Amino acid sequence: MVGEWRKTIYGEISEDFVEDRLWNLCDPDVGIQTGPFGSQLHQEDYVPVGTPIITVEHLGENRILHNGMPRVSDPDRDRLSRYMLRTGDIVFSRVGSVDRRALVRSAEDGWMFSGRCLRVRPDPKRIDSGYLSYFFGLPAFKEHIRAIAVGATMPSLNTALLSNVVIPHPNDIAEQRAIACILDTLDDKIELNRQMDMTLEAMARALFKSWVADSNSLRVKVSDLIRDGILEIGDGYRAKNSEIRKPGLPFIRAGDLNNGFDTGGADVLCDESVAKSGTKICRPGDIAFTSKGTIGRFARVTDHTAVFVYSPQVCFWRSLNWKRLNPNVLYCWMQTADMKSQIEAVSGQTDMAPYVSLKDQRHMTIPFFPESQETIGKHIELLFARQALFTKENKILACLRDTLLPKLISGELRVKDAERIVGII
């Protein structure tokens, strides 16, 4: 009964919850399935227009990310129809980050999944797919799935391992659905804010594009801007393993940068080393981008960004004279094909992973922005300020979701109490 507990591998669970192996909660025919083997589908089979294929890179926070998806033709889709997804499926990463998963919603119905993924198809008579997808997001479950993954060099899941995980859950599907609904309400708001964020970003770029089209076509060397004290370009602090410890500041690597900075999930550079890092500590107005491996991911440092230290995997461009080089204008230009083409021209010069050196960056050129950049920069800043509000709200909503998740999944917090909490937000 409620108030009594039993211990599980995920911690204490309410005594009135039941337990089942995952295979017993799934479709009896195609409940858990690996994606197509490489021999069934090759990269050269991808087409510009066709049915999207979900890969590991498209597994967001319980949502499918829709950008940059490979696609297959209708004949290949029909040939591989057993790998088609339907609403309510859950897609797992099969290799590497095996704790990544995302729920398939109506927008992805009929899409496919790659061989680096596993598909879970819950039986709707046994368990609610929304509840199950949130259970898979439980920190204790993620820890467990990483622990049982096999592979000496890279963690890997298979259907047998996933089939046998134990799933505690309320016996009443209505309660499962109510739990999922509460958490999904928060995620829906986070997603709406994210879409608004993207719209504001697009508006800022469009504003910049219309302005720069009316300005002159003169260009200036980056090295000249550095010489004149207008621009500073740098990379990160070269830390030893012994310097990565608390207390200190977040140490931002390439994986922590993607349209923002994941300061919460980053390593920490100790205080003694922070004191030695000098200009490699971020400042508002900086534009950072990944310069090694997956290069060309950008993010702005704002007044709301937690202070951090750059690692060598990340470069920064810093305006030292905002009147001569407005950082908002500079950021918008760095998102254009002009900047990206200059990066691509130098990034593959060695046999090693793609890399853009500081020397390469100093040899680049940028448009000569007239004095009107100060005005256009202020207009763009208004859009970015609105973006910052959405980002701040999303952090609060994500914190609330992550706090409620283990309490609801364990039965510590029941639905009516959680509904009151969410209703206040």
C-alpha cells in the first residue's frame, strides 16, 4: 500500500507498484528490435527526398531531433518496412551513449531507425509508452543500463540485455498516463520555448542579412583587426588531468557546446588553474566555436551565461571595441556561409581529425561593417535578450521535471500532489 516501500536496483519503490521484465510489457512479435544491418542499407542509398532515418545523433531529451536527417527512397522504405516506426515506439542508442532514448510522436510516425539504434514497442494494454519513456530517463535506470552494457572499448546494448531489464510501474495504466502527462506538460513547454528560441535566432540572422546586403562589399583581414586592438582570437587552457577537480569553474570542451554551453555537465577546472587561465575565462560578448573534430558549432556568451574556462577544443572571438565590431553583428556573420566556407577550406589540411588553427583563423577575412552596425546590433540584441528569457525559463522547467521524475516514478509523489505543483508554474 502507499507509504510502504521495497528496495530495487533503482532505489526504493512504492510497495503498490508491480514489476515486469521489459519483454513482457512489449508487443509480443516485434517488441524489441535492432535496426537494419549495414549490409541492408548503405550510406550511398541515402537520397535528398524520402523517408527520414533516425540515427543516434537525433535522440534528444526524450524527443526526436529533426535536423540533418538521412533519408531513403520509397523502394528502400518498402524493402525495410520492418524497421518503420510508429507513434509510441521508443528508440534507444545501441552503441556508445546507451542511455540515450527518445519517444516517437505522431510527427515521426512512419519514419525509420538506423542500425545503431534499438526500437522498443510497448504493448499499450500493459504499459503506457509515455510513462515507459520517462522511466528510461530515470537517473538510476541510466546508471543501470550503462553498467550492464557490454564491450571493452565501446558500450553496446543488444535485445537480450534490454529485454530483461526490470520495470517497476503502477498497475493502473490510467495512473501511468497521468504521470507521463505531468512530465510531458513540462517538456511540451520546454519544446515550445525552444522553437521560439529558434524563431528569434532566425529573425536575428534575417535582420543581419538584409542589413549587410545594403552595406558595401569591402572586406578586412582578421589579422588587421587583431593588430588594431579591435578583435582578440584565442583557444582554451591546456589543463593536466590533475587540474580537473573541484572547487573551480566549468571547463568547456567541444561536447559541452551546441547552441549554448552545458556548464552543469562539464568537467571542473580547479581554482588554482583558473587563476592562471587569464583571458581564457569567458566574457559576455564572446563567440565560441568548436575548432577540433566536429567543428563549426557556435554559441554566444551572454550576461546570463555561467562563468567558465575554455578548453583547447574551443576557440573564441572576442570584440575589444564594440563600436568598431559589434559582437551581435559578428555572431550573425559567423553563422553565414561566408565564415563556414573559410572554415571548410582549411579544416581538412591534415590526415588527422578536422582542425582549424588560430593561424588559420587570423588569415580569414570578414566584411567591413559600417558605423550603422551599432544600431543594427542593438536591434539584434533585443531579439537575443528575449532568447535569454526562454533559455532561463527552460532551465527552471527542466529542473522541475528532473526533480519530479524520480519522485513520480518511485511513487514517493502521487499524481494529485504533482498536478498541484505543476499548476503553480
